[in-house]
Amino acid sequence: MKTGPRELITPFRPIPLEVPEGMKPNEFFNSTENLQDLSLNNGLLTNPENLLLYRKALGHSNEFDCSIIFNSSKCILNPLGRPVRRTQLPLPTKNSWNRMNQIMIEYMLEKYPDPEDALILAGEASLDATWPLTAPGVPSIRMLHNHFIVFNMDDLRQAEFADPDNPNLTDGGQHSLFHANMRTVYRRFFASLDLKILKPVHDDDSQLSLTGYPQGLPCWEIPGGSDTLKNPHFWKEYDLILKGFLDFYRTFYTQVSTRNAPIANEAYFPDQIENHLLFDNDFLATAKKLRDMCIKDAKYANAIRWQPAFKQLIYRNDQNKLIVTISQNSIGNAITELLGVVVKRSPDAEAYEKTEPALIEKLLDVRQRLIDADLGDPIKTAYWD
């Protein structure tokens, strides 16, 4: 079968939400009122750490699709001040977050044991406040959340090929700035991190044979598979990958902004930054190119995400191994596109309702596992008890 990215049509039931007059939709979606609606109509479980498990009403897949969000909408009313990554969570919240992630991934692997039948992924995307709220394409809910998604592989095999020049796909790694201009220093910087569990893997081992993605991204195998997710040291290394990415991103765009800028006070790995980045000619030459472009081209400068923007995910490859990868984020693209899956949502209530009973059955099943593990209390909605 020919390899290439796929475009999957996913039907959904239109959401009967009325946006108040005078507000743009993405302004309303960040409001406490909208988050309350999300909980009442789609909420599955909540806990004292303000972690909310909910069905994705506008989902990527109707096979299995849900999210866990750190619902800080009532305790932090300023959308621009809400946590947007794991490194900003209080420790008790992070512990519950990691345990919930472990149970969710374990459930997906149990229900879909064969990589020939299902593509499984769990991933976090940056929702940093790097643009005005009214900018088109800005993520609609500015709070930390993880996606848990299963795609039916037969559906993906039968899907049309996506345009390989789709800007969201090309930002997924193979044409992005880091990999096109600084591939060697980028990977060398990650190699300097003290990882004892995660093992680097080559592109041939990380790419899905159906789509050929991810492309150009650093990837790590999780030895031991789902059992390793029960080890708290794994999640510390998962955070190290994120912290390393944040340091690389911050350092690079700080140099773009200000020539010969000092190392940021909030850097996690100042020694690695000094040894691997600030004396690397390719790294600094690329920063100069962008700086010159920003000075000459206002539109280009306005499009840059000056603050760290990322996508990090765990997925299962063709060899039934769990893989970790991370990429810079661009405006508008989805985490599934790191794996070469472009989702086109189509409003079709009748088609969605045919898949809804099986979807809800699985969501309620995994919810019970979280309840049994003392990770939250169930939420009753019009769609489930």
C-alpha cells in the first residue's frame, strides 16, 4: 500500500451553544461559562485536583476520543494566566495527572492490542498565550489538557491521501525550522539530557508505515511498554524531554529577538545551553537569518510564536512499541498531524449518533477504572448516568 498522510472525515453532532452577542467564538470558548457547559454536557469525571475527564464533542475520532483538562476556569479567571503544561502543575495535581494518563493509555492498549487494527496516541499540546485571544486559529481552551485518541486502521487505509504540502503537516517536523537548519545541534542537545529509561530510536523505527510520519522528529522508545508507565521515574523523564524542548525553544527565539542574549534565568539546563547551543555556528546563524527576516518582514515577525509552543505525545508504532516524540507547534494544527493524520470534521448528527453508543460504552468503562483507582468522581449528564 502506498505510504502518505491521510485525511479522515469525522462526523460530529453540532453543539447547541449560543455565543453572547459582541463576543467572538474563541473568546467565549475560554470563558468559565463555556467550561461549565463542557462539564455538564460532556463531563465524565472530576476530582479535587480540578482534573476533568470529558468526551470530545468535536473530536478527532469516533472510535475512542476524550481529554483530561486541568480545569482552572473557576480558580484562575484570567485565561492568559492558566497553566498550559505539566511543568506548571502543583505536585499533587501532577501525580494524579500522571496516574490518570497511565490508566488511560493502558486501557487503550488493552482494548486495541493489535497495531494493525488501531492507531493509539496520547498527547499534550501547548496552549500558550502567544497571540491575542482574537487572533484566528488560536487554541480555543487555554488550559493544560491531554488527548486520548484511537483511530481505526481500516478507516485510515481507506481514507484519501492528504495534501503533503498542507502547512499543518509540514510544520509537524520534516520541514520545520529546527530540523531543516539545526537538525544536528537539536538532537545533540537532547542527547545531553540524563535519560536512563527512554531510548533514542531512528526514523525507520518511529515512522508509521501507512503514513510515513513522524518525519524528522527526535523519538524515544519506552522499554517495557505500558508497565513502564507505572514507574514514576518514567514520567520524570517525560518531563525532562519537555524541559529540554522548552530550553531549546526559548534559547533560540531569545537569540532571534536579541543578539547575544544571556541564558534565561528560568532555564532548566543552563550548562547544556552554554555547551551545546551558544557556541554552535549553525544555531546562531539560523537565529540571525530569522532576526533579519523579522526586521524586514512585519507579517513574518507577527507569525512567530515567541514563547515555547510544543506538542508531545506517546503513540504505538507498527512493531507494537510505545514511542515518545515532541515537536514545535504552529497555529491551527492538530496533534494527530504529527503522525500524518489530518482530521476533517463534518457536521452530521445522524452519522455521529450511529457511533455514539459504542464510544460512550468505552468512555464509561475507562471512567470506572479511574474511579476504582480513587482518581475522581463520576459526572452525570443527559447522555449517561
